Amino acid sequence: MGIRETQFIGLNQHAHALLHDPMKIIGRDYIRRVFFLEDNEIREEQLEQDILEKTIKDEAYDHVQGMFEEKISLYRYIFPDGRIYEEREQAVAWSSGPVIFTALFDVNEDRWVKGTRWLRTDMNKF
């Protein structure tokens, strides 16, 4: 007897590429560290690093149900230009449990985002 489980495949490669967030620099962090060593030697170093912030905001807004009542979060993505994409269930196949495929839906345009829906040939690979 095989193992039964929910397989959450999620978004396709194109959808992930659309959501790749370049991040923006919102500040600079300066850290000064002073080391007091056993031989009374004092060593200092200064570290600097950028403070980054995501430009695409994401928030869980809904969920899909797995076969054992587990809840798998779906996300809403809010872009700086006002676009809102939601991850929505596109299809569910069965292979020893549900195989869940999601795609991006453009809330402003009320349509699927081009290229983010799974092709049947790609879904059959799972």
C-alpha cells in the first residue's frame, strides 16, 4: 500500500519569475565591534551592510484544504504600482492523494496572469 499525502505543487516557474523581488535599499546598518583580548590587546572592526526591504508585499489571504484537513496558505502579492495578484487553485489531480496546482490571478483585471497557468502536459509530469 502506497503512502497517501497531499502534494502541494503550487506555482509554475513563470509565476515564480514574476514574483522575483529585486529588493530595495532603505538604509545602511553600521556595526562597530570592539574585541578585548586576553593579552590586553584591543581589536576593532567596523561592519556595514544595506538594510533591504521587499518591494512586493505578500500576505496569506486564503487556504486550500489537504486530504488530512491540513490548511495550505495561498498568498496575495501587492506590487508597488498597485497591481494585486492572488495565488489561486487552478487544478487538483490525484496521485495517492491530491496534487494541487496554483496560478496567479490578477485581481485588478479580473483574469489569470498570462503564462502562470499550468499546461496539462506539465501537470502530467507529477
